[in-house]
Amino acid sequence: MANQPKKTNTRSSSRKKPVQKRRARKPAKGSTFKKSFLIVLGVLLMISMVIFGYFLGQQDRMNGHRTFTQSHKSDSTESPKKLLEELSKIKTEKPREKQEIAVRKALKTERNTSEKPLPQKEMNEENVVTKEERPKIRSIQKTITSDTIEQPKLVIIIDDVTTRSQLKSIQATGIKLTPSIFPPSQRSMTSHKLAEGLEHYMIHLPMESGTAQFNQQTKTLMTNFSKEEIEARVKEIRTLFPTARYINNHTGSVFTDNYAAMRTLYKTLRKEGFLFVDSRTIASTKVPMIVEDFGDAYVARDVFIDNIHTVPYIHLQLQKAVKMAKKKGYAIAIGHPHQTTMKALSSAAVIFNDVKLIYLDELYR
């Protein structure tokens, strides 16, 4: 009996084992909730920091812009160049166009202040123009000129002046008329003396025409003249009219249409200090081409006003001249010392309301 093993309570042992296993598998509810809460809290904190950082950056930008504006208002004596440097340092989100507007406003305010002038060296540096900027400046200059254009100008030349009575009738109109005086000829051997004491006048030079009778006037320039003959004639004209500056052609349809002869004459006129005004007695005149070769401005007649000797016709031609002056800024009309022409000019005040009558030399100025 002593050697028999003790009986064990199998029921009690079997019941204890399942209880231990159930306790090991049971999750800790408090620990899981705490971990989830910390994770959510961390995420919310990160989002809050990002949002706060964004608004802080925006506030810094606004403060920077406000600081620049206040400093500009308080110190208006800063140079435009410094203002541009300050503005370029500010990192704004404005479009480039708005920044340029701000710059222009700043510079405009700067110009209105009592700023001391820059030294000459600085002024020269500020006015340096690059090749890229030159076309823009030309465009601006053109716009300014067109926006501030003066009243259209009208020049009226009276050709064929030979006598003192003709000159007096021109002066009696009371308007600015430029007499073009014939050199001495069979019409008057002392016509050059009419220019004595005159401030505004020019020379009416006879030149070869397609009509033979017009070529009979004394010392008419011909296309078959040599260079020496043309030069001698121009020098003689200079001696006769020492104060003259302007010459236009009498007839001359053949001469002005001859490139070689006209070029020789034009070059000689320039040498003697004369400016040539083309009467345009022929459409194929070579003067525009020659003038361009020398780099000069081409000045020519726009309208003949008295091909028909009636006041209504002359008024009609004057209206045409005024219209052309409005279109291009100036016009040149040519008439003659006829009584009808003087009468028409004296009664054309209404026609001249929209233009400024000037002498030829005022146009060149």
C-alpha cells in the first residue's frame, strides 16, 4: 500500500490550465486607447504647426511690404535708383505688371519732390540708352509729337516778282507772303535791288522748259551748260543777292527732269549756301532723288493757286492747300502777283482759320 502512487485530482488540474490561457489572450483596453489618442493628437499638432507657419510667412511678407511703403513715404529724398533696389528686394506675389506700376508711381512721387540734381556724371549714366530701348523711345517720341502737334502751317510763295509795285501789292495784303524775285532780266535789270532790306524773300531762277518761248529769258539755265557755266551762274546769283538763302525754279520742267544737270546745280547751290525748293513743274522731277543722295530734306510746292484767274478758283485752291497742311503738318502753295490773286488772298481770312501762315524761312527753322 505504501508503494502505490498517490491519486491525483485530474479534474482540478484540467480546470486550471484553460483559465491560465484565457487570461494571457485578453487585450488591455486602456493601453490601446491611449496609443490611439497620442497618434491623433500628434497628427493634429503637426497640422496646426503647418497652418501656423503658413500664416506667419504671409504676415512677414505683408510687414515687409508695409515697412517699405512707410519708409518711402517718410524719406522722399531717396534717389530713384535706390527705390528700385529696395523694391527688388521685396518678394511679393504681385504680377510683374503691378510691380512696374508701383515703380512708376514711386518715381513720379520722387520727381515731384525738391530733390537735389544729380552730378553730371550720374546724369549721363542714368541717361544711357541700350539698343533694345531705342525703338521704344522713338515710339514714345512719335506719340508725344502726334499728341502735341502744333497748328498746321501754310507757306504761300508769290513767284515772278519783278517790280516795286508788285512787291508793294504783296505787302499790302497784310498776311505773310514770301516773294520770289526774278534775277535781273529784260523785264527789269534792277530787280535784285527789291531784296534790299527785305527779311523774307527768295530767288525765282529761270531754268530750261519744254516750251521754247520760256527759254528766252536772260541767262536761263540750260541742260547743255557745262559744269563751269552752271557754277558761274550760281556765283553771280550769290553776288546779286548776298543775303538770300532760298531758290525755286521758274518753269524748268526739262532742267529738273535731267539728273546730271540738276545734280550739278544742286551741289553748287549747296556750296554757295542756297536751299532749293522744287516748284514741281513736272511730275518726273529728279530733285527728290538728288536731295536724298545728299541727305537733305525735300521741300516742294504742293498747290498752284492761280492757274485760273478768278477769286472762287483761287479760294478753292487755297482750301486744298489748307487740307494738305492739316494732313502732313505743313503745305507750300505758289501764286503770282496778279491783282486777282492779291484780291483772293486778302479775302481768304476764313479759309486760313485752321492754319498758321508763315514765311518760307520760318518753315525751315
